[in-house]
Amino acid sequence: MFKRIGLAALLGALAILLVLVAWLYVATPGRDDTRTTPGPAAATLEFPAGFFWGAAISGHQAEAQQASDWTAFEEDVLRNGRFDAGTAYGTTRPGHIRDFGRWSEAVRRQKSAFETHYAEDLAAARALGLNAVRISIEWARLFPRPDMTAPAPEGIAYYERVLAEMREQRLTPFVTLFHYVSPQWFFEPDASGKRGWERRDALEHWGRFVTAVADHFIPDVEHWCTLNEPMVYLYSGYIDGVYPPLEHRADAAAAADVYQALLGAHALAYRILHATAGARGARASVGITQAAQAFAPLRDWHPADRVIARLVTQAWNWDFLDAIRSGRMRIAASDVDRQIAGLAGTQDYIGINYYTRVFIRGDLAHPTRPAVLYRDPAQPDEPVNDMGWTSYPHGLYAVLTEAARRYAKPVFILENGTADDAADDVGRQRYLAAHVREVWLAIHRGGADVRSYIQWSLIDNFEWVDGFGPRLGLIAVDYENGFRRSPRASARLYGEIARSNSLPATYARP
Ligand code: BGC
């Protein structure tokens, strides 16, 4: 009797489990291999009036080293000769910078020498027909020492010159306040032994920096991006340990205090920028930009790949933005659930950086540590860029329309681009046209209120731990010949798009 009940219960439980797994499997969208979204075959695709066509750089990648955590890391790498290139881009060993030692001291220290070339670079952007440029204001340049109560005057003067030049060239500035890099002193332990964003006084210091920026640069700047790709910062710095502070924690939950401080930093910056703009009768548009990717299950039939690809999409693309919307920070696959005062609703727009599609091979035993592949080994013929990334334009359409659906806010594309070293960079031209087409479709078919398309990057620059090898610039920089600039063929195509505020019919074919 007991045996029979036991068996029946077991079979019942098994049946329920099977139904649950089957439901989850069916309810989880499978892999979408649509490369380009269906749309008009060959018509000129006109963009809305006032659309921003821009190109971006960030301070540490294009300008001289400051007294920052990244500079300290680079000096350490150099001292210890840690230049391991890994087997491919993206596989540089933790603690190393790919081939860093092969570049001259001038290049290592000045990166793309934007300080001495900004007038030329901004004039080139204008000559192409762009109307926007994204830069970053570096915290370490304004506050190289912790005891400073006012920003370094020469730092302020530098950004004043750059912004004046943008005004002169009629380029609208988009300004990022944290593009992965902080002053070196920020990583000295405080009295409780905490470093960086976990210091007790982290937001006090950050607030001082943001207040100084707001005081000096409002109303010159309206478009503010408080944080660049917080998830990349968190994973690369605290989990994969490839960016400073080079830590290897188990997962995002183990870095929950950093996650929370970044959200707090965003909310504080939002308040400061709006308060200053309000007091001066100026406008401010404030948000973050998220590295949104198209995550696909590697093996479409495999429940682990499907379910985990969906979880990763939520955790990587949307959790941080959801937290800003609701004021509640939740970290997937953990019990972290915190209410953050003053956070809810502090975004005027959704910033999207989009590059490529990645494939997820899940492991149900370790759901937070899936394998992430830049290409599907089952599709070996698929073309890749110089960094081994495929071009998947439909993914941009998918993230733009999803962002619009979720948040009902304007969307600004603050980065999109590819690595192609050739002077006649056919790969970049194809990538550019195909992605711009998806933006048009997202606006006209997908109902997304997209306001900008900003290419990464205006000029070749330092690609973090992958060093100077990958070339993402519309304009090439010759590091061996005095940082000489030369526009690639794609710059001309991009200029044509920007000047006509449209994608000409000849390029609009999928
Ligand atoms: C970052 C840039 C980087 C680019 C290309 C983005 O993740 O914001 O700093 O150079 O991608 O990898």
C-alpha cells in the first residue's frame, strides 16, 4: 500500500516536473537566426529631423594617462612585462595588456593624443557632416588627489577648450562621467579597509566631482551619461579580474555593494545635474548607457542553453535599467534584493551600446557561469571582424525595440561599431549600413523613439586589455608616425549618411 502510494507520488511529482520543464522550454524563445530585419528593399531611408549622428571616444582610451587606477595598472603591467596576447582578442590573460610593451612610451602615455589633436579631430567630424561627439570628462584629471575640494584648474581649462571647439564646429557634446576609470587614490583602502566604490565615502567623493562638472559645464552640456556599461565594469573588474581592480569574486552577488554604489552614484549624479540645470534655466538629459548584447542559445535544442540565455539577457541587458526604473536592486540567481532611496525614475533616456551577438552554452549546475562564445563553431564560415566578432544587425533592432517597450523613454545609441583595420574598410562600411538600416526600422516599424546613432569610434584608440591592435576608428591613427590621422573609407560613407540624414537607397538593401 505504502509502496504503491510512494510510487504514485513519485510518478506524480515527476510528471509535474516534466510539465514544468516543458513549459519553461516552450515559453523560452529559441534562437533567432534572422540576421537582418525584413523591411523595404531599396528605398532611401529618411531619419527624423534633429537626429544626432555622432562618433565617440573616451578619455583614458584616447588621451594622456592621468593619475588613475588604469594608469597604475598599465605601469605595473609594463614593469612586470605582462603582455600575454592570449589565443585571440578577448582572451588576454588577467593582469596582462596585449602587446603593450611593443608600443613607444609616447603612445603608451598619450594613447591617440587627442589633447594635441582635438581641434583637427573635431574639425574632421564636422567636415564629415556629423553633428555630435561623445567624450568623457575624467574624474582623475579633475581630482588627482583625494584632499582636493576644488577641481584642478588645468583640467577644467582643457575641457573648456574641447567644448569651445565643439561649439565652434557645431557639434553637440555627449558627455560621460564614468567610463571605467577612477582616480588612483579612490582605490586606497579607507579606515574600514574598503576600496573603490565600496569605500564609505565613495559617493561623497563622486558627488564632489559631479558637482564641479555641473558647475563648470552646464549649460554647455545637455546630454549626460553618468555611467558607461556598468555591467562590463562590474564583470571585468570584479569577477573576470581583467580590468582594475583585477578581482576574482564568485559572481555579481559577491560584488553587490559595488553594484549598489554604482546605482547610488548614478542617482546622485542625476540629482546634481538636474538641480544645477534647473537653477540655471538649462536643460539636462541624464541616463546611463548599457552594453546590450544579443544573447543566443548555442544549442537551440538544449534547455540549459535556452533558459540561461534568457536569464543572462535579463541580468546583463536589463537588470540595472530595471533597478533605476523601480528603485529596487535585484541580482539574478541570488537573494540580493535591496531598496535604494532616491533611485527610482532617475533616467531621462535609455542609452544603448550594441556590438554583436554572443552564444551561451549553459550548465544548469552553474547557471551564473555559462560559457560565452563570440561565434558558433557550427557556423565556421560566418565572417568575423578583426576581433573575431560576427555582424548581427537584427540584434540592434531587437534591443532597441525591447528597450522602448520596457521603459517607454527616448533611446540614445551611444556606441555601435566594429574593428576593421583596412584603409578601404569594406567590413565597417557593410556593418555601418546594415546597423543604420536596423535603427531606421526600429524607429519606423518597431515604435522606438531613437534619437541618436553614435559610432564607436571617431579615431583609433586604446582598446583596454586588447591594447592598440583592434582598430575601431572611422579615422585611422598611425601610432608609428606621429599619430597621423587618415579617414577610412567608412568615414566618407558615414558622412554621406549624416549629411543627408538618411541611408541612401544603394546601401539600404538588407
Ligand atoms: C566600451 C568602449 C570599448 C568598446 C569596444 C565598449 O564596451 O564602452 O570603451 O572600446 O566597447 O570594445
